[in-house]
Amino acid sequence: MLILNFSHPLTAEHVAQIKALTGAPVERVLDFPAHFDPAQLFTPQVTALVDSSELTPREWQTLPILINPPSLNVISAVLLAELHGRMGYFPPVLRLRSIEDALPPRFEVAEIINLQAVREQARQRR
């Protein structure tokens, strides 16, 4: 599996938790820090960020990809729309949560959300 990380760095412990949850080996983690200029339009910045991955159209459509989305909700929304267009489906996303009373603050993998399954289930409620 390929993890595209648009947020804070993932630790070896996070990667191990992801492997345990998915049952799949993590082949690579690619980091794409989402530092955006708020004075500029977000859509072209998201496109440039995703283009920087240098994945081919074939790779977008065939590789098992997991997304760690950026924290800013608007950037995440635009990113998911961009990725859906390239991949043909909504990718699964990683959710981290803070570990209670950890000093310094630390995070753990809370869940992997299958957005495509969420979409398909929601369509039944139309």
C-alpha cells in the first residue's frame, strides 16, 4: 500500500498500526506537507500539490492508496474531489486521534475510513 501523507509526519508506530488495521504491507509513505497561501485560491494549490506526487494516471487508478488528509477542512474537501477525479473513486482516509494524557502530545491511528463505502451506503438513502 502507498500512503500519501498530507499532514504531520507518520511514525513507525503509525505505520505498524495501519498495517495491523488493513492487513496489507505499507510499501511507501510519501509526504506532501500542505502549507497553503491563504491569500491565493486553494484549488490550484491542491492541484499543484497532487501533481507533485508525480504518480502516473495508471498508478492513480491501480495502486492501493491510503490518504492522510490535511487538517484544514477546506483543503481536505478540495483534495478529495481532486483525488476522486484522478482515481475514479474516493480513497480511504486515515484518522488519527490524540492519546489521552500523553506528554508530550502524541497521536495514534483511530481508524481507516472507506469513503467509497460511505458514498455507496449514502446513495441508498437518496
